[in-house]
Amino acid sequence: MGLLSESAYIGVWTNHNKGPILGSTLTVPSSTGTILIAILALIVGWTGSHLFDLVCFAIYQLRSSSNSQDGLYHQQQALLRSRLSDTTLLYRFLKVGFAWRSHTRAPLSRTLPFSLVALVNIVFFVVAGVFSSKVTSIDSEVIGRGKCGMLAGLTTLKPFPDWTPQDWLTGDVIFTAAYISFRKESAYARSCYGNYIETEDEQCTVFTTPLIASRKDVRAACPFPEDICSGSAVEFDTGRMNSDKHFGMNAKPENQIGMRKVMTCAPFPLEDFSTPWTLEKKPALEAYMPLIVPNDTYKYYYLGTSLDYGFSLSDYTWALSNISLSLHTQPYDLQSLSFYPRNLENSIDQTMATESGFLPIAELNRTDADVTLLLLNKKVGYTGQVNDPWFTATVQRTSEVGIPEVWFSNESYSGIGCTEQYQFCNGDTCTALDGLFTYSFQKPPEIGYNVAQAATYNLLIQFANYMRIHNVYKFLQNEILLANQVVYGSFGISTPLEDSHWITEMENLHNISLAGLQYCPVAYAAPGNVPIRDGFNLHDFIVPETDPEKLNLCNNQRFRSPKYSSFSILGLAIIVAMSSVIILLNLSLQRVVGWVQTRRGRGWKRLEWIEDDVLQLQRMAFEGRWEGPWKGKTDEVPVTQRFGAELRRGRGGRDGEYRLLDLCQNQSLEPLDRE
């Protein structure tokens, strides 16, 4: 995914998500993996032929009889003894059964069982050959390798007024890298999450878990007092996410931790908290207006006290003017305001949070959740009426480019209020759902974390902080909105939206934050050294990790890569072991069974097996033509008694004579004249 390293550890490691036995893994480059897969397929095919030989041997022995039998029986025994491939044997059995249909009793029904055995073997080992790689491969999960660490200054950024030139250089790199990563996370969420998948994308196979599924409740309770919300709320609950399974932070079960995020959103009547349009210029108005001109009119929103780096900026939260509205050139303008009730570092007499943009009124205040207000202006016109509470468009008029009967919103801005809550777990022991800044970023909650778990917690809470929905907005702004996808280019006209489109937008925002939570551990452990600006690469601004526990997490971060192939050691061992046993058994069983049969007085079974061998059948055919003499008639390989004796097949001479060589007494006989 662009900012991720493409390097991985080559060798044996343990995937703790699968346990110490099933998770024992071998990772090799994909070129080597292709060769290994091909070798496995050959082994499986070779094993299949040996297993089929064993099946034929067992059937032959079970059918062997000292009584006289018809010709079909002997041909079936000869085919079972022939060591033909399953496909060839299937064809030969069917051909034999058909040939005997008028010459013995029930030839087809007597042949069909053998044909079915051959067919089953064919199907089984075709499937086994195809899926042998699936049995051993672990979806190319690998352990990443890269320059482990955080971007310089990422956790110690100062307020903008205090930045030095070096801070601006570092900030330029941080913000550029952050913007690139947020865009990739947004693209990942749209491609790999939800029901609005745009395209099939290979990026959906990057993480160990393609997506983190959340429970969606479209009839959730309002996250604020009921009279604040305009209808039902929607709630997205991840359930307990596991640091190993969901984030790829490969660790033993006792070193894993759980994390949960709940996001609840609801539309609220934003205009109820605004003043009428007025000529009054309230204090600090210049902080909100890009341009102040005479005779402009203003609207003020009273959602709480506005804050600037912890200082009170104004008693109103936000302001706009008619001029500022006319300056908007995009179809949508999205604004975000956030409040973090427990973030009190560097605040004024411990009452105002430096990370907060406002101190909300009582109706919007939550002490157990982070609050974000999303304010939307719709300059776009729709080709149909829109009744969605956030995208409402119920006024019909001609558009600015002369398109008649277009639907517009009569609201300056419309609002949605969201809360974010987090929970951390150690086994079944969990904290309460609360705002992110309830938790310390250095000291883990007192739920019994060991040293390794504490290091995991320290990283996950930083990643969660990075992926707050307000941060997503700060970097992507209007790009977040899925509604942009149905706007007709620069015409400012859009397809009408569904009545519940706001829920789709909130789900996408929630999914972007989850995609970022998946992305951050990999980017921390194995960032790619991509160019950020001329002369500067990402690695130039990464502070290498020195903490032993975090370094261990870096060296065990799992993700997927098409450049490598990973195989289950257990799967490889099972295939090799079973193949070896089957092959060795096939090579030795016949001798062992023959020896046992001789000792138990059933030598005729051994003799029948020997005589049905193709070399012995050939010997008997030559002897039937008076070609010989032979020795080794009970051995695996018969040979002629005379050294270098020449044998002739078929008819010899123009008169069809047969020549006998050294028959019985090693004496040459002249051809017989049959006339």
C-alpha cells in the first residue's frame, strides 16, 4: 500500500494466530514458492500412483483363488497386476468388460467396481494435486522487515505558533506522509469494506484480516438527549478486536490484548443553535472569516465555547457569512468540531482540553465519550428531491448554470453529532467504554497487562489517536464524502441520494478509521522508504525504535505480500511423511506378503501374483511359441538360459515358419515345414 515496505523475513517463524503447531511457518520468495508448490504437486501425484498400486494389490490378493476361473477373471487379475496408471486401467477395464459381454456371465457388472475404484482414485488425486498448495500455503502471510519506528515529532508536535523552521520541515514530511496514508486508507475502506465496493482491488489482501467487521444498529439510541437528535441514531460496534488476529501483531496468546471501538452518530437540527443573519460583528470573527467586507451579514452557531490550543476564543462555536458561503466552489463543504473531555494536558486551570476545538453546551457534552460534530454545506443541486436528514434538498429552482427543476437545500449547514468510545481488554477483564483521553498514552490501564502487553497497548492507543474521525477529516476534508462520486463533474449537479445516505457516509467514516488501525501497525514496523519531497525520503524522518518489547513487536508484525509465499511446516511434514510411508509400503509390501503366504502354505497366491506380472506373461507367450528356454519362472524377472539368446516375435520367414532355439536341451532345431 505505497508507504509499506515490501521486505519480509525469509525462514521459519510461528504464526501465533494459528497456535504453535499449526502456526509453524516457512516463508520463501514467491519464485521459490512456485517451485516448491510444483514439487509438492509432483509428490502428491507420485504418491497417488503408489497408493493406487497398493489398492490394486489388495484387491488382487482378496480375489485370488486356486479354483478354475473364466478368462474375464484372469484378464482382470492381469490388469490389476499390470501397474498401469489409474486412467489407463479405467479405460482397459471398461474395454475388457465390453469385449466379454457375449462370452461370459455378467461381464459389465463384474468390471464396473474396478472401474469405479480407478475413477475415485483419479478424482481424489486430481483434487489433492490442485489443493496441495492450499493445504500448505498460509495466504502469503509474512513477517515484515523494515526501519521500525515512528516519524520524528509525531507524538511531540507543538502548537503551530511555536514552530521553528526545522519543525516546519519535519511537519511538512509528517503531513505529506499522513495525507498519503489517509488517502490510501480511504481507498482501502471503499474497496474492501461495506456494501459499496467500487472495484476488485489487490490491496484488499494486504492485511492479515481483510476487514474488521462491525455490528451496525440503525435504530440505536441517540448519543445525546433524545430531543437533540432528528430521528434514530446509528451505532457501529467493532466488538473485541484482537491485537494478533485483527492487527497482525504476532504474539503468544498471553501477550495479546483486546480493543473495542464504538461510534454512534445521529443528525441534529443545527440551525436551531444558530442566530438569524445579522450585520453584527462579534469578537474573534476574523478567526472564522477568510474575508470581512462591509455590509456582509453573519450567522453565529452556539454549540459551545470555541477553543484555540486550550484558550477560549469566543463564546460562540462557529460563524459564517454570506460572502464566505459564496466563496465555496466545491459541491460540498464539510466542517468538523471535536471535544475530548479527559484531554486536560496543558489546559487552562484544568477545564479546557488542548486537543478540543470547543467546549460543548450541556446538550452535546459527554463525559464518557469523545464528541465530534460534522457540519455540511450543500452547494450542489440534485436532479430529484432528497429527504436524507444530512443532505436535505427540498427547494426546487433553476441552477446557476441554467439547468431547470433542480433541487437545492434551504439550510446553510446541516449537522451530525458523533461519539467515539474505546475499551481495552486483557482476556475477559476489560475497562469501561470511555473517551480515548481517559486512558494514559504512557501507562496502561490497571487490568493486569504484562510487559509485552503494555508495549502493545502503548502502540495501539497511539494508532487509535491517529485514526480519530476528526483527524481523518483534517486531512481528507470533503474527500471523505461518498456523495462526491455521483456529482456530474464541474456542473454542480448530482444524482439524488437515498433517504438513509447519511448512514452510508458515517459507515464509510468508521471504516476509514478501522482501515487506518490495520494500516498503522504495519507502517510502524515496516515502512517503505518512499520519496516525500525533493531530496527527502520517509526513512530520513523515522526515529528508530529502541524499546526491546516494541522492537519484538516490529520483528513479528504480520501482513500479506504477493512477493513471498508462506507454507505450513505441519502441512509440508504431513505431505512428505504420508508420501514416504505410502511409497515405502508399496515398495516393500509385496515381498512381505509373498513371504507370509509361502510360510502359511498359500504359495499359490504368490505364484499367481508372479505369473500375472507382465514379464512372466511375456515369458509364457514366448514359450508358447517355442522361444526359450527360460529360467527364473518364480522370480520378478525371468531370463533366457542361454547367454544372448535371440527371440523372435510373430511369424518368421516367408512361409510363416517358427524357429525353436535351444529348447529343453539347448539344441538348435531347424524350422518346421507346416506344409
